[in-house]
Amino acid sequence: MRRWMAIVLAMLVSGLALAVPVTFTYQPPEGLDVRSVSLRGSFNSWGETPMKQNPDGSWSVTLDLDPGEYAYKFFINGQWPKDMCNDETFGHPMVDPKADGCIDDGFGGQNAVRIVAAPVVRKSGPVELGFKHEAGKATFVSEVGEKVSIRFWANEGSVAKASVIVGETAYPMHRQLVFRGTEVWRASVPSGAFSYRFEVEKANGATKRFGPYRYDGKGFKAIPWVAGRAGYQIFPERFWNGDPSNDRAALASDEYNFNQVWQEKDPSFSPQLSPWNGPITPELCCHEYFGGDLAGIEQKIPYLKAQGVSLVYLNPIFESGSAHGYDTHDYMKVSAKFGDKATLRRLIDALHAAGIKVIFDFVPNHTGLGFWAFRDVVEKGPNSPYWNWYFIKKWPFKPGDASAYEAWWGVPSLPKLNTGNPAVRRYLIEVAKYWVGFGFDGVRVDVPTELIAAKDFFKELKAELKKVKPDVYLVGEIWDLRPDWVGGDGFDSLMNYALGRKVLLTYAKGKPQAFANGKRALLGISEFYAKMPEASAAMGFNLIASHDTSRLLTDLGGGKFGDVPGPEAKKREALAFALLFSMPGVPVVWQGDECAFLGEKDPYDKQRYPIQWQDCDQEMAGTYRLLAALRRDLKALASPVIRGYYGKGPLLAFFRGEPGPDELLVVFNNAEKEAVMPLPPGGWQDVLEIRTFRKEVEMPPLSWRYLRKR
């Protein structure tokens, strides 16, 4: 008993070794009456950490944080500063002058960023190992295929070499990733239940041993079919109109028919049908319909197959009150504007016949005004059996009056569901089970962190869905780096905006070089994959742009909707695609980005304009096609293993695949001039040019290479 208590204590101590105390301080500007301040960020799930007022009028709190890059905001007097780097009310120009910069918060503003680094071990100083390993945590132990990935963290520069010992066999470990004064060591061992321990040689030659630990063989496992695929996101209403006969059905189900407040405020309004190339109106986002449908997707399957698409993510297809579909009216009915269940059956069967997996969009946090349970509440009030399905503040009320009920972000058309109610949970879980049983291969979940008792809900949802289809794929829409949301009881992957937009997009922009350089990109990639379980990396749902962002080419300087993009922006988009396709997991491209289309999010969500297929840039589409083929053919790109190599100036490079003969070195140059990068020992063959480089490789302007070890 004492022995196991000692092991547990050692695990607890090793889990705290790298934590760094970080103080956050808010100094209100002169004249601002501040009554309360809390700290909310990616380190506390955007929950509330109260800050205390100091005698000088400032507010502060100190947290112990692992090395990494964290986004945050101060929550002041019950309000969010819109832009932590430029706010006239709460602190100008910087709300927190100690921030290391700011990043897009996804809502038109900016979060502050704080970079936390562990002390780097110098050869001339004492060697503090800072060993960290938690046997029960998927970040350190997870399973892909027939291999178990085992990792530990240590202070940068503190480890000379290391082994993980399983039974009597010692498996050499390699230094995988380095970020913020921390390095990650990794090895893979055969799967099964086993005990293991570590032997670590410090930089000064001393040896340390850790363990034993136990793996029960039941850890977080990657779903085999996901890795190596090429993904594509489809917004059905704007993809292709395959059946004009169902177009007018959109008008009958539109939110306006159920929103009494809107009807009284604007009795002349009506949702509109537009031709496929019709003008953009203020209703483009939600109530301007162009006729896209499931039949249109089916007609485009030959195109998808030719492009190499092997995974499709469908935005909401169920009965709803808008073009986007996130205001569900009936979870069990295919929207009449898209077709019916028979149409969906044909589509799924045809996609599967083409080798394409398909996942659907599930919205459990809120419904639309036309949802049958909400309508019953409007009619019967507290006598409705669905009264406690929502958070009603007053009754009677008119639908569209957001002061009468809780709504998502205060949007009156999106009344929030009470997922703390067992009846609501059971209903939603049965809905998801039905559609997975119908034939979908996975589920993308909208705003999962905003549900009541969210983690308990998704634990139950995952367990139930796995009974229906053991290899169902679950993806959560979470924009931050949140490894606590993936794992055995959590999602298989998040929508990895934290990788795609924060790191890959920034690097592909190339400007300013002080921010968008190879060193910073390698740090961001390393931190992401250090904190994400390797099983989740294998299934990573990776994207840079989507229906919720501007188009990729617009983000890269190509211009706004209707402009003509220049050659540099198009080269940067190709560079971004090559970077996205080189990541572990699945690259997911927003419909039309492969055609080099433009479209800004603000105003009106112009990135959702119908795809004008006749204008598709064939050269860019060919880039997607080429990269999809490389993912299919190069074994290393289906691997979850990524290993840092080089980040300096405009150059970025890392290894993909297990160390050995199948390993790839992928190299990128985000500058407008040629650069030369030193190579590891041996020969490295460009998989496209079939040219072998030794010692160094020339990188043309805005270029990429996938190099195979020779």
C-alpha cells in the first residue's frame, strides 16, 4: 500500500513540476469607476477567476500555468472589452499593457495573449529536470493503431537521452517538440495492458528513474478510418441547386413566420428567393435563399471524388428557420428546402460508394422559434410539458422577445435549451443516435462548451453513440486549444481553429515578419501537438477557414468579394493549403476555397455566397487535388507523429511520421524571396521534383516541399 501511495505522490509532484506563477494585473484608466474584475481565458475554460482590488486601485490575481500561449480578457463591471489591444473605455491603447499581443477572438474583437515560458536549462548552470508525466492523462498516453504513444515533458535542455521500459524491453525515446522552455520526449510501444517506467539521462550525465506506471489497455484510442483523409465542408444552401422544385419550401419555414416581434416591427418584410448569381442583400446570412440542396450535392459527387475528397462535413440539414440552419425547427426532419429522408438516403449511399465519409452538424444548445416544444411553451406557458426545456423569464410573451427567455448570445431566434433537464438530454441523445444509425459516420457539435452540464452531457452522448456505431467520429466546435475536451469521455477532435487560424494562417500571411515567422509558427505547432493527445492528433479536424470566417484568400490579402486577387495572395493560399495538408489528422477545406474565391465575413457573411462553379480557379483546385493525392499516397502523412526541426526567419520545417525510412521532412518559405535551409544528414528527395538534396535545400519564394528521406 505504501508503495502505491508513493507512486501516486510522485505522479502528483511530477504533474506540477513545470507550472510557472503568472500575475495578471488590471489598472483602470483615470475616471473609470470599477466595481468588479474577473479574469477569463483559455486557461480556465473562459470561466470566472475573481481578481482582488489592491490599495493602489489596480486589480490582480496570480495563477500557476503550464508553459504555453494563452488567450484571455478581463471581465470588467460585467462587460467584455471588445479589443484588449485598443479599447477607449477600459484602457487605451492596451487594456493590459503586459500582454504579449492580441489575437482575433472570433467575434470581431481581440483577446490578449500571454506567453508563459519555463526557464531554459543552460549547460553551465544546474540541471533541473522538471519532469512531468501523468499516466491517466491522454496528453501523455494514448493509442493509435497497434501502438501506444508514451510521452513526458521536461525543462528545455535538461535531457540528454531517455528510454521507456516496458517489462524487460527498453524503447529509446526521441525529443519530439520544444515550446516555451519545455520539451516533449516520445516513444511508441506495442498496445496492450502493461507497466512501464522511464530512465532519463540528464544533460549533466546523472540518471533519474520514474515509475512504475500502469497502462490498462483501455486508454483513448484513435478511430482507424479518420487519418489520411482529405476533408471538405459543405453549406448545402449555397453549394449547388440540384432540384429547383423545392426552392419555395424555404419561404414557408423561415423564422419570420414564427417571430411575432419581427412581424410587428417590419410587417412588409418577407424572406426572398434569389437566382444563383443574384445580388447580395443584408439578408444574405440568414433569410436570402438561393436553392442549394441535397440533390445538388449528389450531382457534385464526381467533382468531389475527382478532387480527392474523402470526408464531407455538412452544415445543418434539418428543418430550420434560416439559410444557415442553426435554428432547428425539427431535428428529425430533413429540411424541405433540401429534400427529404429519401434524398438524404441516396446522398449518403452515393457518398459512401465514392469512398467518402460524411458527418452532420448537430445543434444541442438552442433551437429555433419554430421548434415544436418552444411553440408549445409559447401557447401554454407553465402548463406546457416542455416549460422546463427552456429558461423562461416571463409569460405570456411573443416569440422574438429575447427578454422573455434565455437565448444564445441574446439572439432572439435562438432560445437556449436546458440540457440540465434529463428529458432534454434524452431527447437530444436519441436524435443523434437516430442519425448515426441512419448512416452518418460522425457528428460535429455546435458550441458544446455553452451547454448546461456540458461535459456530463457529452460523456453520455459519446457512450450512447458508440453503442450504435463503435467507430463514430465526434468533433466539437471549440476555437481554443482545449485538450481537456478531448479524450476517452470527450470529443475525438475539436475544430482546430487554434491551430489553423492562430498558427497556420498567421504564418501563411507572412506579415509582419516579426510575428509571422518560422520560429513562432514552429512554437505554435509544437505547443498544439504537445498538449493534444496523439490519438486526437491522428483524428484532428484541421481547418483554417469555414462558414464562420472570411474566405482564406481574403484573409491572405486577396481582396474582398468581387475583387480580382493578385498572384501573391494566390501563392500564399497554395502555401496555406500545403501547410494544412501536412498536419496530422484531416485537412478540412471550406467549399469554394479550393477555387480561390473571395468573401469577407463582415458585413453580411459574403463568404457564404453561392459557389459560382464556372469561375473556379482550376490551378488552385489542382493544388487541392495534388495535396489530397499526396495524403493518400504518403504513409507519413497518415501518421499522428510530428517532430519539430527548423524555424528561422521565413523558413519552417518539421518531420512527419515515425522516425525511420518512411519519415518526411516538410519545408515552407513564406517570404517573397528565395531562402536556403540546412538539412539533416543524408539525402532528402522532393516527392514532386524527384530531386534529392543534401546539406541544404533551396526554397523559392512562397514555396513548399515535401522531402522523403533517401
